[in-house]
Amino acid sequence: MKLIILACAISAVLAAPQNYYNQPQPQYQDQYSKNVVPIISETNEINPDGSYSYSYQTGDGQQAQAQGYLKNAGAKDAEAEVAQGSFSYTAPDGTPIQVTWVADENGFRAEGAHLPTPPPIPDAILKSLSILPQSPSTVQPQYQPQQYQPQYRPQYQQNRYRF
């Protein structure tokens, strides 16, 4: 019994980490101090009715702000979260970037001078679109759903099993 206790004690002593307190500690401060950007101003407001607003500005010129609310609160099938805001920063090539955006029941829409725009509509298409309302309308047949009525098929009613 004494031998088992002695073996356990020796195992515990040998399993202890060696030079535990002499290990160098990582220096996180030096690693991240190069890229620290200070926050110059910040606001954040959340209201009991669900509306909110926030804004911030950083030391390197980044800015963002947004506000939102619930439109038609309590109206079933008419509720919509509405949010709008803007952000700006300087691109790596030095170009100032500014975007304003809106998100509502019609989707997300962003505007900015750097964002691509659709190409102009060709003249032939514009002409055909202007002629279209003037042309006589042709009546399009409308789909009329009908009640399903099974058809009688006598070949399926015959006795299939002949003995």
C-alpha cells in the first residue's frame, strides 16, 4: 500500500510543469499598438419603442451613422423595419468614399459616387416603350381554374383478374 502511495506522489511531482514561472509572457501590447485607431466620438441610443440611432467617428476619418424604427407597428402584414444611414471613409488609394443608404419594405438601396450605375437605355428600346402604350391592346386570355372532374374510362373498370 505504501508503495502505491509513493508511486502516485512521484508521478504527481514528475507531471508538474517545469519552469512554470520562468516562461516568457506574450506581449500583446506591442503587437496591436501599431494599428490602433482611436474613437473620437460615439453615440448609441435604443428606445423602448424599438427605434434606435447610432453614430461614430474615428481618428482616421471614418464616420458612420444610422437610425431605424418599426413602421406600421402592430398592423399585421404591414409592419416594416425602416433604417437609413450613411458611412464614409478614405480608400487605400486616397479617394474619399461616401455612401448613403435606406432599407425598408422596398429593399436595400445605396447611393454613392463610386457605385456603378446601369448603362443608358438604347434608343430603340426607348422608342418601343413609348409606342407600347399607344398600340391597341389585345385581350389576353385569362386563366380560369375549373373544378376537377374525373372522366369515366370503362377500360379501367373491367375485371383485371380473370381466373
